[in-house]
Amino acid sequence: MAETLVNNAAITDSLEAENAKALKRLRKRQKKRGSIEKAKVKKSKGKHINGSLGGDIAIFILLALLGIFMLFPLYYSIIQSFKPISELFVFPPKLYVLSPTGENFSNLFKVAGNLWVPFSRYVFNSVFITIVITLMHVFVVCCCAYCLSKCRFPGYNFLNQLIVTSMLFTSTATWIMQFVVMAKMHMINTYWALILPSVATSMGLYLMRQNMSTINDAIIDAAKVDGAGAFRTCWQVVIPNQKPAIATLIIFVFQGAWNVQGGALVYKEDLKTLPTIMSQIAASGIARQGIIYASAVVLMIPPLVIFLIAQSNVMETMANSGMKD
Amino acid sequence: MAKEKTAERKKPIEPGSWRHTLHEMKMNQACYWMMLPFFALFTFFTVIPVVMSLPLGLTSFNLVQFPRYIGLQNFYSLFVNDDVFLIAVKNTLIFAIFTGPFSYVLSFILAWLINEMNPFLKVFFTFVFYAPSMTPSAFVIWQLVFSGDSYGYLNSVLLDLGIINTAKQWLTDVTYMMTVVIIVQLWTSMGAGFLALRAGFQGIDTSLYEAGAIEGIQNRFQELFTITIPAMGPSLLFAAVLAISGAFTVGSVGAALCGMPSTAYAVHTIMNHAQDYGSIRYEMGYASAICFVLFAVMLICNKIIRGVLSKYTDN
């Protein structure tokens, strides 16, 4: 007993000596970089500690200039949708509207109101399959990605390789076989034909897998020691630490799901989705040029909204919160 | 108690043996259940169709009659008889070399620069640079910019400035086509990889930066190479895979801007070639053989990149 106490005292002494040395070194370094106060002020702004104001401004200007090129098509399609028919056919197209009008949009909804199947049905189809695909995909992919990144089970390497390989495979002939498989499973002309292929894509899985692999193993071990099974560890410990990745996943899935077109898999009129019907409306000729632009803008709105919601909810990183090594 | 221990010692479980594998599988039972939903769907909708369509490369298949086995003849004519395919391979490699690494590095730099900003600007600029990916067929606008008559935006600006004195045929003149399509391709190819890298940056533990500052890191670049890149290896690998598959499957941009087939096949790629045979001529067997070659090229490329990035990643 006494021995251990002495030992402990010796250890604390040496630790203190080491700490003092480290502190000295630290002060020296901070003096070199400027005063300690300066470092503190910078930190309190919630910014990176390293970086200068001049650099920030230069970066901002550079990004703003590049950004104009990036926003150009978005701006252009919105502008086009507000042009009256007389301005739409001016060549070369003007980059501004002289007399903005909402008639393209009102025409779009007039045409949509005269369809054989009520327009609300297509809206419902699209909203329904988008929500189902997004929820299913996020759930299924998160479960799977946790195992592929954090569990060492027999078959681990094979499955990981399979996922990466599948991302590289592109074939113009795959759709034939996909149709054959789905026909055999009696899925043609059902909602499942629209939903399941989108749930089974591997890009989101690989994204989540890669992000989860950066999580500290110590958290997972701690959860295991506390008696959490794989499923609980995944959803209560790992997922809350993965907000940025989940937000990105949701953006990808939602965008993909919203643009799903049935193609050959669904030909029943009341199962078709909004993009399908919009392109059908738009395909009916040059007189509907304005409607084409209007429908493109209308279809763009939901993914944009989801993007902004998802991104603005991921302000600061949560990774490895609650970890102190 | 003691008896149990001796019983255990009698039958040691050696790693690598069947019993060991079985034991491991039992230990990880929960994992298999958790992976089951995804892999069940994945098998039905991706693995089976892909495996079933691989043998199509060895057949002559016109979508109407049943596929007829013709051995390696497709591959033979691909490399020996098909002049256009060799042009397509050359073009695809040029595109891949220029757009792949450039869009990868560019999206990394952009994601990094954005990461240095305050929260509002972060969201704003992420939106700005992802916007083309959310605008359907956004690259069509480049048709107006590069239009061949004097009303095309680029031509009219250059004419006004007196840099050129006749309208250039940006999209049909062989000397410019490649450059124009590479620029537009770069511009469109950033989306998904950029967003994934943004997530990777946001996933980095901020206390690492504080520790770095205390340890005496002087500027942004030192911070980038000593902390940021090692911390986001997995995201870099993900973006690399996206960049590879994006770079080798280019084709839609060239086809939309320059038409298909383009003048003298100047921007014709392997992907265009496959679409040509797959959805215009309905020679599915031949199209499958083309896709198979493309797949093989991408696999090799992926192996190389993995080797380069392997020190930052676990798998």
C-alpha cells in the first residue's frame, strides 16, 4: 500500500515536471506566432485558428467569381420561365426579362388540370415514392454501412470490394436483365418497380461506409462494454456523430428519387411520376416552349429545398463528441 | 470451473480454420442481420442483372431474337476491325486524364476553401457549387455560349473585342471541340464528389486544429497537409472512385454539345460508342463487350488510385 502511494507520488512528480516543460515549450511557440491573446481572440470568432483576414477576402472573391459560372444555368432557366412567349423566341436569347409574366406557370397548371388522370395523382405518386425511397434507403444503408466499416466479420473484404466494384460498372445492357428479373418477381407496374431499384444503389452506401470508418473505435468499444448491441451502437452512438454524411446522403437520395421515371417498368397511367408527366406535357410541341421552362423550374424546387434544409442543419461537426483520449 | 478451462484447452480454435470462421460468424450474427436488407435488394437489382448481362458480350443479340453465342468474336472485331472504337479509346483516355484529376483536385480545393468560411457562407457557397448538379441538363446552356454563329455569346464577345474576326465553329471544328467539351465536362463533373468532400471536411474533429495550432502549425497549407488530408482519407477515396467512374463514362456532354456522332468522331468516347450500338443499332452483344472493356479499364485505374491513397485508408 505504502509502496504504491510512493510510486504514485513519484509518477505525479514526473508528470508535473513534464507538464511544466510542455507549458514552457508552448509559451515559446505562441510567442513566436504572436501573443497568446491574439490566438484567443481568433478562436473566439469561431473560425479556424490559422488564417488571415486578407486571405479570407481573397478566397471570397475567387469563389464569388467562380460561383457566377456555377449559378448561370439556374439563373437562366428561372429567367426563361418568366418570359412571355414573345421574348422566348428572340435570338440570341436575352439574359434578362423585359416584362416578366407568370403565364407559363398558369398555362402549365391549366394543362395539368385537363389530364385524363387527375394531376394530384401524379403529385402524390412522386411525393410518395420519394419519401419511401429516402426513408428506406437511409435506414438500410446506415445499418449496412456501420457493419461494413466497423465490424470484422468473415466476408468483410469481399463485400467491401463488391460495393466499390459495383460503382465502377456501367453497362447499357444491364437494364434488359433488370427488367427480366423484375418481371420474374411480378413487380412490373407496381410502386415497387419504382422504389426498390433506387433503394438498392451502392453509391450512398459507400459514402456512409467511408465516413463511418473515421469514427473512433473507442466510442464503439465503450458502447459495447455498456451492453449495446450492434443495432443500438449504430443508431444511438454512430449515427448521431454522422450528421454531415447523413445530410449529404439525404441530398443524393432525394434528388435521385424525385427524378425517378418509370420508363418500361411502369406503364399504367395512374402510377406515373411527376417528371414523366412533365416531360409528356413538354413533348407536345413548340407552342409549349414556355411550359417546358416552367415545369423544369417547378420540378427543381423540392430538391433545392431539401438541399438547403439538410445543409443548414449541419453547421458544426459533431464527430467524436464525448471523446477524450 | 477448472474442468471447463481444460475442456477449452483441448480444442483450441485456430484462426483460419473453418471452426474459427464459423465462430466468428456466430459472434457477428447481428451484423449479418443488419446487412441483410440492403444486400438482398442489392443482389436482386444490381448483382443478378450485372452478372446476367456479362455473358451477353459473348453473343450476338438484337433484342428481338434470342442471344446467339459467338465466342470472343465481339472482342476481336472491337480491337481489330473497329476503327471508331480505337478513336473512342483515345478520346476517352484524353478526357479521363484531363477531367478526372482536375475535377478531383478542383472540388477538393473548393471544398477546403469553403470550409474556412462562416456558417452562412458555407451553406451559400456549397449551394452555389452544387447548383449545376440540381439543374436538369444544365450543360445545354453552353450550347448558347459556344454557338457557332456570330450570335453565340463567346463569339460575339470575342468579335466585339476584336480578338477574332470571323465566328469560330467551336462545336464542329475539330481543333476546338476537344477543349470546349473538356471545359464543360470539368464544370459539370464536380457535383457529387464536391458534396462528399464537404461532408468529409465537416466530419473532422475541430479539436485537431486547436491541437495543431498549439503544436505550432503556421499557416493554412501546413494545416491542410498535416491534419486535414490524413483525417479525411476515406472521403478522399470515395471522391476518387466517383471521379474515376465519372471520368471514364464521359459522353453525354459531348453528345449534347457536338452531336452524335460528332465531326470526325473528335469527341466520340467509349460510352458514346456503347450507346451507339446499344440504343441506336440494337446490337446489344457488341455494346456489352464495349462496356466490359470499359469496366476492366476502370478496375485497373481504381487499383492504382487505391495504392496511392492506401496510407490514409483502412480498406
